[in-house]
Amino acid sequence: MKLTHVFGALTLGTATLTAWAGGGQDLLAKQCISCHAITKPESASLERLWERKGPDLYFSGSKFNREWLEAWLQNPTAIRPAGVMYSKLVKAGAGGTPDVIDSSQLPTHPKLSKEDATLAAEALMALKGSDGLVEKGAFKNEPVNASFAAMLFSKLRGCSSCHAAKPGTGGASAPELYTAGDRLQPDFVLAYIKDPQKFDPHVWMPKFDLNAADLQKLTGYIATLKSAEKK
Ligand code: HEC
Ligand code: HEC
């Protein structure tokens, strides 16, 4: 008698859970996969990188902070100032003038309701990518000397030639990093800086020869970059 009760409750629980997680997966399959890879692509060719419409999401659970994800899906803002394939929209500035972005061609991202954003975030956070892609706990969160780290970012390593650490500064060929502290998990940031080609063999971010201490410092610095309202 008792056992049947427990069993009954369990089945109900599992059924509800499956329906719920399924809702998020369904939503991704219906509304997102036309632009995003939610499973690891079989061939990571240059053509695929060139033709894809949106960034890969198959390692979202190892990359994003869930709170950011839910908020962004309801109110998406531009992360890549010149789109996913910047060379299609950027015209090199003449004689040392800054590059010009044809932002009229930047697509606006689909917006989700609060309920759908929660479902999508839940399903995305379950996508961890392959084992060892992002090493958990690699970022030690030691105190950083902010001005030295900022110099490492802008002058010594030239990260700012592609990335903006503040709105309106830096290059446009890569994701902005001024919301990175809200957006990204530090372990992901460290793994990406250490070896960008591990995430995509054709991505144009160079693999820098950074020592362990500089990796920690750059990651610590990027983790402090947050949107103004949240500071
Ligand atoms: C028409 C194509 C298109 C569709 C459909 C689309 N996206 Fe996107 N998505 C993009 C593009 C382009 C970007 C890059 C925006 C940027 O960097 O400014 C993006 C960025 C993202 C990002 C941030 C990724 C990163 O690495 O920075 C997330 C998360 C995301 N989309 C989730 C979704 C979800 C969930 C859906 C389905 C509900 C969806 N997208 C549907 C094109 C699309
Ligand atoms: C030649 C241009 C270039 C330089 C220089 C460069 N990056 Fe990148 N970076 C990129 C590109 C391109 C991406 C990924 C593009 C994408 O996902 O659409 C990227 C991605 C990243 C990401 C992940 C961001 C995200 O939202 O997915 C981090 C963190 C990062 N870079 C940090 C750095 C740091 C730190 C340096 C300096 C040591 C640096 N980058 C130098 C081009 C560059």
C-alpha cells in the first residue's frame, strides 16, 4: 500500500520533470537551432564558421551565468559589435582611421517572454560541452592589481585591439568584455584565453603564450568588468 503510494508519487514527479525540461529543449529546437549549434558540430570547418548565423551554444552551461542568460534572452543587447562574422560588416578605415561598422545590417535578436527565457536558460545550462573543455576551479580568484591587469589587457597583450573592456573603446572584431563579469563564468574565460582554438579551431583570436599567473590576472580582471547598473 505504502510502496504504491511512493511509486505513484515518483512517477508523477519524473513525468513532470521530463515535460518541463522537454519544454526548454523543444523551444531551442523550434526557435534557436536555425542560427545556433546546440550540439557539437561534426565538422568544425572554416566554411561552417563563415556561414553560421549565431555563436555556438553547445557549451552554454560551462560558459554563461544563468542569471545573465535569463535577463539577456528577454532583453538582448549587442555583444559582438560587428556581428558574428565581423569581416562581413566592417570596412577598414582609410589611412589609420577606425574601422567602420555597417550596423544597419546587424540583426536584432529574437526576444523571449519571461517564461520562455526561464525554459531556454534551463535547457541551455544543461549543455556543458565535452569533458575537459572548461576545467572547473581553474580560476583561483586571487586578488588582482587592477591597473597592472588592465595594462596587461590593453598594452602588453593587445587584447583591446579586438575587444572592448569599456563601451566605445577597443576593437570591434570580437565580443565586448565590459559585461563579461555578469555574463561569463571565470573558469570559461580562463579556458578560452588559454586556448581559443579548443573552442573553435578556426576562430581568429590568437593563442597567446601566457603563463599561469598572467592567465589568473587577466581572468580576474575580466571578472571585474560588469555593466554599470549592477556595480
Ligand atoms: C536569426 C538567427 C538567430 C536566432 C533564431 C536566435 N539567435 Fe541567438 N544569437 C544570434 C546572433 C547573431 C547572436 C550574436 C549576437 C551578438 O553577439 O551581438 C546570438 C547570440 C546569442 C546568445 C549569446 C551567445 C554568445 O556566445 O555570446 C545566446 C545565449 C543566444 N543567442 C540564445 C538564443 C536562443 C535561446 C534562441 C532561441 C530562442 C536564439 N538565440 C535564437 C542569432 C540568432
Ligand atoms: C585578433 C583578435 C583578438 C585578440 C587580439 C584577442 N581576442 Fe579574444 N576573442 C576574439 C574572438 C574572435 C573571440 C570569439 C568570437 C566569437 O565567439 O564570436 C574571442 C573571444 C574571447 C573571449 C570569450 C568571450 C565570449 O563572450 O565568448 C574572451 C574571454 C577573450 N576573447 C579574451 C581575450 C584576451 C584576454 C585577450 C588578450 C590576451 C584576447 N581575447 C585577444 C578575438 C581576439
